[in-house]
Amino acid sequence: MAIWTKIITLFRGAAHEAGTAVVDANAMRILDQEVRDAQTALLRARDDLAKIMAQRKMANDKLADKKAKQLEYSNYIREALARDNRGLAQEVATKLATIEADIATETKIIGEFDASIGKLQTSSRQAETVIQRLKQQIDTVKATESVQRAQAALAAQHAGTGAKLGTALDSLERIKQRQTERAAQLSVAEEMAAHTGEDGDLQRRLAQAGIVPGESSADSILARFETPAPKALGHDSVAQLGHADSVANKNG
């Protein structure tokens, strides 16, 4: 028996925990609905207040009529007594007594209406103030909830974001390195191109001055063939040329 009692208690505890979890997960919806219920109750209270105020007006109008009759019958009694007609005055006085009883009743009812109206007006103002403040607090709670959800999302993604940022920084550094190397290569190429241009221009000017040999052309080849071949040198001439070369080498 004790085991079944504990099992039942366990189920009750599990149901309570499940219910609490559902309530916590839907706390904002529940709170919004509770505020709407309070507003609906306030509207009903205002309708009831309007009805009571209408009844109070009707009672006040009846009281005014009764008081007018009271004044009228009072004048009748005075007039009858002035004419020494006591019987008529007694008859009017009987009616006036009924009217005055009605006046007392209507006055009491109006007093009760006034008391109820005062309480309802006070309660309505208080309820309206509470609802207004509750709405403001709900707006603050909703804003806080949104901010906290955003912060939680950022915190959950922080590790992954840090890794992605690290990879992005590495890629950026590699790109910068390649750009630096390419800039250096382009600079060297420009310098080489500049030197090549200067050497080419210098070689062209040297060739024009006849200091260095220029490129062979058809005219230069023909001129070479048209120039008479030198005569064969004799033995003495060869000896003289050899002696001259030896002297030049010694002097050099």
C-alpha cells in the first residue's frame, strides 16, 4: 500500500513539474491573457457602474417629482386650513404622508446608489492604474527577454565565431603576403624593363657612331665583296709585320 502511495505521489510530482515547465515556457502568453482578462473585467465593471448611475438618475428624478408633490400638497393643506376646511386638509395630509414616506425611501435608495457608485469608481480607477502599470512592466519584461535571447544566441555562437574569425584573419594575412610578393615582382620587372630600354638605346647610338658593329645588311655585305682583296705579302713584309708586332707587344 505504501508503495502505491509513493507511486501516486511520484506521478503527482512529475505532473507538477511538467505543469510548471509548461507555465514557465509560456509565461509571457499567460501574463498577456491575464491582463486581457483584467481589462475585460474592468469593462464589465464600467458597464455595471453605468447601469447603477442610470438607476440613480431615475431614482433622483422620482425623488424630485415626490418633492414637488410634497410642496404642492403642503400648500393645499395650508389653503384648506385657512378656509377652515379641516376635513379636506386631513385628506390631503394623508396623501402627503404617503408621499413623504416615498421621499424617505427614495432618498435612502439614492444614498445607497451614491455609495455604490463611489466604490465602483474608486475600484475602476485603481484597476485601470494597476493594468496600465502592469502593461508597462510587461513591455519592459518583453524587451529584457528579447535582449537576453540575443545575448544567449551570441554566447552560443561565440566559439564558432572565434574560430571563423581566426581562419579569416589567416586568409587575410596570406592574401597580404601574396600581394606584397607580387608588388615586389612587378617592381623588379619594371626596373629590368627600364635598364633594357636604356641598354638598347645605348647600343643603337654606339652602332650609329661606328664604335660597335651593327647588324649585317645587304648593302654592307655587297660592300665587303666589292672591296679589292689585299695583295699577298712577301717574306720581307711578313718579317716586318712580325717585328712590328713584337715591338708593340713590348711597348704595350
